[in-house]
Amino acid sequence: MPHSDAIPASRPFNDQHARARAAFVARLKPGAHLLNGQCGTGEDLCWLRAEGYVLTACEAVLADAKVASQQSGQAVRVCPLAKMHSVLPYDGIWLSRPLDSDAATLVHLLQQLATLLKAGAPLCFPLPPSGKISHAQLQQLVTTSGIALQLAPMKAVSASTSDSSSQNVNQYVMLLRGDHQAT
């Protein structure tokens, strides 16, 4: 499927995730192979497929994986993100749900995800809305644990979004895979 800059009619680009989505796809080549982890019922999976990317998707909840598969027209692996493995590294990873904010769990999962990425590839995910972990705390965690990822600057909310609606918007973070191997 060819890459397209067109926004699918079923998925308007002026949503609460617009800036994060734009920043993520700006780092991708047409036809890139992506992992959509924790894909839920497939909203992001459908958006990425409509943009022309090749997708592998996983979801731990069987019922959600079935809906995502029906919505997107492709198979969705039923497994937790931590159990995902791939012979070939991905050009990018988009997570549809926040990661666990427990430091020990987060370090292990980020190390695992780093091994699934090509050098320089983006990993994008929402931070928990509870505010349990901030960008600064995530940066410190990544730096001190030696994970082969680095924080990339990115704004989460479109300037056209009103202040009242932005209070409940997930803040997204983007990490880039470094050139060195994850430990």
C-alpha cells in the first residue's frame, strides 16, 4: 500500500493526538514497518494502515484484539507487550496506551522495546494521565538505566485545542533508538 499524506475521512487529524501523530510520522519513511503495541480495539492501527504503513499489532486482551482485527482487516497478536519479539527490527513503535509507570517494570519494558527498533527509530507512547511519571522523570530513568533510547522533544497538544479540553489529554513522549545496542 503506498504512503499517503491524506488523512482518512474516518479519522480527523484535529484530534487530541494530532501533534504526537504528526511528530511520529515525520520520522518515518513511506511504507515503514511499525509495531502498534497495546493496540486496544484498533483505532491507531486503522489510522497507521490508512497512512500506508506496514503494521504488526499486539494486544493482551483477547476481546480487544478481536475487535482490532475486525476493524483493521489484519491479524493482531494476542500477547502482552513485554512478550513481543521480532526477527527484524521495526522502523518505529507506536503504543496506543500508556506504559506501567512503576520504575522497575518501565525500565525492563523500555529495554525490551529498544531491542525491537532499528537505530534512530522512534518509540511514541502516552504518559499515564495520572501524572505518576513526568517527561523529566522518564529522561532520568532512561539516562541512569543505560537504555539505548533518548528522549526526543515533542509537544502533545495542538495550538488549536482549547485549554479546557487539553486538561484531560494524554501527554505523549517520543524516544529515539540510539546507535548502540541495548544492554
